[in-house]
Amino acid sequence: MKICMIGTGYVGLVSGTCFADLGNKVYCVDKDQNKINKLKNAITPIYEPGLDDLIRNNFKAKRLDFTSDLEKAVKDSQLIFICVGTPTKKGSNLVDLSQVFNVAKSISKYIKSYKVIITKSTVPVTTGDQIEKIISRKAKKSLFDVVSNPEFLREGEAIRDFKYPDRIVIGSNNKKIFKKMELLYEPLIKKGAKFFCTSRKGAELIKYASNAFLATKITFINEIANLCETVGINIEDISVGMGSDARIGSRFLRAGPAYGGSCFPKDTKGLVSIADKFKSNLSIVKSVIKSNQNRKILLTKRVLKIMNNKIKNKKIAVLGVTFKANTDDMRESSSLVLIPYLLKKGAKVSYHDPSGPKNEFGKKKNLNFASSINKACQGADLIIINTEWDEFKSIDFKKIVKKSNFKIYDMRNLYNSVELKKRNLWGIFYIPTQPYINSKMLDVHKVHLLCGAFEGPLLLNALNDFFFPVARFLISAFRRAAVDDPNDPIYFVGTFLAINHHGMLLISFWIFLYSSISSSIPLFMIYIPIVSLHCGTMAFPKALILSIRLEIPSSTLQSGGSIGVPCQ
């Protein structure tokens, strides 16, 4: 099929490129000629993993073209996608649809044969009706249909989300259109994507309702995290316990900073404005918006507590400023509240983000972008982990900071927060401290457990008679070695038999022996799978990965020292 994507922002560029990769001829249209020229040279305006190569390959194959010639693209295409921005109007919850309506006016002049006009942008209910009215002023109604096809792309995961979607939502008042759209998405439907057809208004509302619900999940778990910190409960236990319920699900239940980005903030406000228009009160969504704003302020002001109200002239390093990892999107990021607050209090702020420096902060005194983690953190009094980039998950802080007295404020729970506090370092979420065996464990951040369902009475006996004694001996030996030389701790991970009332057995034993803090290279790794200890029928294991965090004895820790390298 021949497709015209109007707008080369996040949605238009990713969707257009992916449609081309499915074998379609795609025109990506933008009125900014400078932007078009850069795209033709594979210079993308957004940061999205894998997108550069995908653009380059499809442009070379002549399936993908970039142009500012709207007339040619419209006349040559069967399907026309509107993918322009729908921001929130300043000072209100109303959605600014000016770009959408301007596109509708423009394309109406060039419709001389039948076209399907598709809104990919997130638009309020009845927007399709308004687009239809605008186009019909210039074009015959028999020459076009207006369809709603909302996108569900996550920044940082957009290409995968496009190619392996949970569902494809098509909204149209003309049922004949469904077959045309089904043909377009046939390659994805064959992979298992659910093809869902509804009314045009229904599709428009599905997108808003979905984003508002996900925003509610994030806000809810953040509020529960506040309660957990007050009561002294591990928020991750709550998240796992809730998420294990199939009715709830585990996604979007990870406590952290307030939600941000291009979708959730504007779409929750947009949904409220839609409800207000139709005189329907969405009190829950309104509360979500308010709670999310309060979250940004709460976590920002916590810096004062961490630093004992002494921020002036302190060097503070902020790791990650985008609203989430694997994107360069700064829209509604918590860092836009955090960093100005620190500067106002007189701090000297250095920030590092893998996606590069940010114009959103402007040129401000005592604020600089650091090109590396080392440069950002060197000599810091406080390190704030604001975004969960992979680069931030295993940092030797002591080696980088090169001072004995500093603190870490881990907003993303990338490290063991209990031990952060023991070492005068900070984390905002509680981690389990109860060891899974009677003996104390050495420094360990994550233990990955491979579980399987087994039957056979001799398995338990074999493990009790042989496995546990060996494990206890190794733990004892490693612990003594670490205590004798606390500056050269050995990282040990043990996985042990676990049985619940359903007979779920833990069947793997992993030992990771790590070198000193200064080195992240393992000396060796022993992996002993127990595969066939049974005397009766053995059910084949069904793999299940669990993440467990265990206690670090304070005797092995140094004040203001390294967190070490997590076992991942």
C-alpha cells in the first residue's frame, strides 16, 4: 500500500518507518524542510533505539521517502495518517487541536480520488466528526472516510511495540473500512495481534482511557510507597504481591518518581476536559493528576532532609534527566522540577544523561552537563539517580567520587536501599532485609532463581543431606574471607531449595565469586543445575525467574563507600 504520514514527530516517524519495513511505500511529510533534509541523511530528530538503522535501510530500499510536498504525497497515497502534536493548552486541561485541523484543511484541497484519512494522533472524542466536516467543505464525502487508529507506542520500546502490539484498535462509522485496515495490519495480525474494531468515538476514547488507567496505576503505587516508608514495609513486596494477581498485573506497579513524558500528563488532563465538556465528573483522574504533581514536589524536597538542610554550595550530581530511560524526551520530567529547585537553594549541579545535554534547562549558573558518569559524580556530595538507564545500574561510586563522605539518593531503586542507609547513603524505597537462609549473606543485590515443579520424595532428602551442608560451608568460608579484608569483599550468591504448599521446588545453585570493588570482572562462576534427582515421576520444570534482594552485613561495609556491582 501507499501511505502518507503527516508529521515526523515521534509517532509519525516511528510508525511510518515501521510501515515501510512491512513492505509499504511510505511518504513522511513535514513542513520543516531542514528536518526533511536531515532525515534523508539518516539524522533523526528523536532518540529511539534501533530507529536510525531502520530508517537508513528502508530509505535505501526506496520504501521510505521524506518530503515537504504534501500535495504529491496525498495524491499518490491511499491511506493518509495524521500524526501531528495535540498538546495541552496553556493554563487549562483543554487539548490544542489546531495542528490536526490545519492538516485537515490542507489535505482537503488535494483529495481528487478516494482516500482513507486516519487519525494516529491522540484526539478527544468527536474530533473525527470535526475533521470530517472540515474536509467535506472542499472534497466530496464519497471521496473519503475518517478513521481513528490510536497508537500505543512506549518511548524506548516503540519499534517493538509497533511490530508486536497487544492490540490494533480501529474506529470507523463505515464498516467497509475495517477490511482495508485489516489488510494494512495483516503482517502484525498473523503474529498474534488482536484486531479490534469499534466506532470512531469508541477508538478515540480507548486511547485516553488506557493512558489514564496506566497513570492511575503508577500514581497508586507511588502513594502506597509513601505509606510503606512511614510504616517500614518493603514496597517491592507490595508490588509483587499485587502484581501476581492476574486481575491487576505487574506492569506499571514499580514505585518511583512521578510519571512524565508526552502522553500520560496531557492525556489525563485531556480526558478530564472531555468529561467536563459532557458534564461528567472524573474525580479519580483529577486526583491522579494532583497526586502526581505532589509526588514531584515531595521527592524534590526530600533532598533537604537527606542533606540536613545544607544544600548551598554543595556539589550534586544528577544521573538521568529524561522522564524515563532509552529516550531523549524531557516533557514533564521530574528533573524539570528537581534541578531548578537545587539551583535555587544554591547547589552546584552537574548532570549526565546518555541522550545528551538538554536545552530545557537553558544556560544557568552552577549548572553543567557532564559528558560521562565519572565527570558528573567526581567530588559530589550527593548523587541523585533520577532515571533508570542501564549505565547507572552498576557504578563503583567510591572509585568515581574519590571522597569518603557522600550520599546517594536512589529514586529508581536500582541499588539496595537498606544498605544505602546503613552506609549513610540514601534510597527512597524499602528492600527486603530478611535473609532467605539462617546465615547472614554477603553483599548481594539480586539473586535470580530458576524454579521448576517436581515430584519425587528423594529430591528433598538429597538436598537436605548434601546440598544445604555444602552451601552452609561455602557461605561460612566466604563470609570469613570478606570480614578479614573488608576492603576486598567477595560477592556471593546462593540459590537454595524452596518449597511451597504446591510443591514448587527451587532446583538451581548459583555461586558468583567476584573480585574486589575496583573490578567488575568475575574470577569464576560455578553453576550447578540439579536436573534429575527423583525416584518417581518428575514433572518437567516450567521456568520462572524471580528477583530477590538479601541482606549485607554491616561489618563488610565502608562509610560512604562503593555499592559494588549488582549481580544481574
